Amino acid sequence: MFENEQIDEYKNLSDTELIHLYKNGDQTAFQQLAVRYIFIIRNKSSDLYNMGIESEDLIQEGLLGLHNAVRSFDENGGASFRTYASICIRNRLVSAVRTANADKN
């Protein structure tokens, strides 16, 4: 999905630098973060596969969780972005599964 889309000038930037760029309107910065975090999204999605949502839908939900993490991250909050993003991604996935299962019932 994103593996081949790394942009050379963004590869060496820190997550925090990419977040600042994205918050200032640079969409490519989010693409680079998605490249970095897609493995976490896939890993957490695979834990929830077979729970009512297709794998591609879970990945989309995970990307939305990453997007929410990028938009709301506060570097003064005490957690690393990786930790914060992992929690946001997981919460988004669990919420999507709960909603899908509630809709079925």
C-alpha cells in the first residue's frame, strides 16, 4: 500500500518534525508517517480480523486512528508519538469492531 511511496527528503525527518509539517498543511508528511506506521496498523488489524470487519476496512480504520493521533498529538504530553499512535490506532480499531458487531445485532 504505502511501502513504495517513501519520499527521500522526508525519510530522515523525525515523527515530530513530520507532525509539524502536516499540521502546517504538508500532506506528504502524513504519507511518510503512514509508511512508517502501516506495519503497526497491519499488526493490530490482524489481531481483530475475523471479528466482523474485512481486513482492508480494518486497515482503513487504522489509518484514521493514525490520522487522529497526528492531529491530536501533544509532544509535551509525556508519551512518545509511537506509543500515542499505537493507542489511538488500537482504540479506533476496537471501536470499529464494536460498531460493526452492534450493527449486525
